[in-house]
Amino acid sequence: MKLYSYLTGPDDETFCKRVCAKLNDGWELYGNPTLTFDGKNVIAGQAVVKVVDGKFHNEINLKQM
């Protein structure tokens, strides 16, 4: 099955480390990163996908994948 997650947060080192952690855990980038401005901070977003064994069900914990 293919899993999808969309990471968002302030465009800073912490956000980049979250994306790096996903990549090093077998996730792959999906599409281009996004940026927006909330009036105070630049907010970044990046979609990631991962193919794993099994069949999808709503109880899957994407943080543990």
C-alpha cells in the first residue's frame, strides 16, 4: 500500500529535520515543496509517500511508519 503524509511548519531548521527524518525512514518526496506566509512566519509544506506491505485501514499510525 502507499502511504501519504503532508508535513507543515515554520520554514526553519526544525522543519527541515522533520523532512530529513522521514526521508531517512524510507519516505520519498512527493511533488514540490510549498511556502506560504501567515502574516508573521513563512510556513513550509512537503508531501511524502512510502510504500509498505499490507492493506490500508484507518487505524494506521502514520507517525510510526
